[in-house]
Amino acid sequence: MTQELLYEINDKQKTKINKILKTYEREKGNLISILQKIQETYQYLPSNVLYYLSRKLKISLAEIYSIATFYTQFKFKKLGKNILICCDGTACHVKGGPHLLYFVENELGIRAGKTTDDLLFSIESVACLGCCAISPVCVINGQIYGDLTIKKLKRILKDLKEDKTNQIFK
């Protein structure tokens, strides 16, 4: 595959990126905010979009990548529909957080930092979510689940697999 094909961008993508750039006035100092908005739009930072961004902002692609790779919030591969973030802070660790992560990894067949082949699930492990009072904790699709047990987590995963996204966990 030629370099040109890797960095092709369609009109729909150009329109989205130009709208983001207009919001942030195409200023180099707004790069992190621009990257955040791009990630919010695509759930990751597509390489072709970053290449287009480098041309529009007149910033080298290397500089964009050096900034984006510094922050763990930025992803370079598409994440799954369901994102599970497992806490491994001290309180969570002591109350069984590693067991929860191990269970999720085995249940989904992937390790932390990976996405299932069907793009249904992604797992992340973080140092602390700041929810120590309700540990162990996982954030699943932006919702905090505290006082977790493997039994509770098994039910949540079952519901997600069955796409019962509108159910509230009790």
C-alpha cells in the first residue's frame, strides 16, 4: 500500500476536521483540544486524519505524534463498542481489583489494552479512578460500577453481550 493511500481522507472526514479546526481557530496551541475533539468524533486518532491535521496546522506529523503519544488518553486504534476500564489503585487492588481484571480478560479472551476482533469490547487498566470509597471499581461505557464482585461483573458482561444497553445495573 502506498503512502498516499494510507493518508487519503474523504470529503466527510475533511468536513468534520475543518469544523473542529474552525472551532479552535486552527491555532497550534490548541492541538491537545483538537486531538481530544478528533478522538471524541472517531473514538481514536486515525492516521489519515492526523496527516490531514498536520498539513492544515503546518505542524509536522512527528510533532503531532510526539504530543499524542505522551498522553495516555489518546488511542491510535479503534476501540470496541463497550469500553471497560478496571481500576488497579491501592484500594481496588487490596479489595480484589486484579481478580476482576483477570476475570474480564478471560471472559473476553483479550488482555488489558486490547480490543476484541469483533470490536465489541476493549479493556483498559488504570492506576486509579479516584473512587476508592466504593472499591473495587470499573468504569464501563462511562458509568462507574463500585463494590464490584465477579458475580456482578459477570451479569454486566452478559447484558452487554446481549446488547441490553438500556438496562440499569442493580
